[in-house]
Amino acid sequence: MRIITKELAIKIAEKLNAEIKGRPGAAHDLARVYHKGKRIASFAIRRGSKKDMGHDHVPSDLHIHPHQARLLGQCPMTKEQWLAIMAGKG
């Protein structure tokens, strides 16, 4: 079982108000997260049509544990809570 699916990765990007850029010829779109005008995180979202495709790189790209990434995508964790975790890590 995948921890983070494509569907969940998209929900995380939307929750973090990520700017998603398609890259011509690339197999992934790039989601960039900004806070106060600075990019603070980025992660790739695979373009494949399979909803259960693994995106298990997302937690490390967001500097959080897999469980926290899942909570972020499923709504118990807010963007502000994620930002607080990021601030705590410097």
C-alpha cells in the first residue's frame, strides 16, 4: 500500500496553495510552495493516469513524516500547522 498516492499529492499541493508547473517532455509536474514570497518547498507530481501511483517522496520533500503528509492531504493538518513544523525546523 502506498502512503502517498497521486490523488493525495494533488490534494496536498492544493492545500498548500502550491504553484504547479508542467514541464514539456517531463514525466512530472513540479509543485512549488511559497510563503511570504519565498519558495520553501517543492515536489514532483507524476503525470501518469494511475491514481495509486506512488508519491512516497512527498513527505521528505516537505520535510515532514509520512504520517504528517497523509494528515495534510486528508485535512486534519492545516497549512498553518505545516508552516509551524517548518519554522520549528528552521
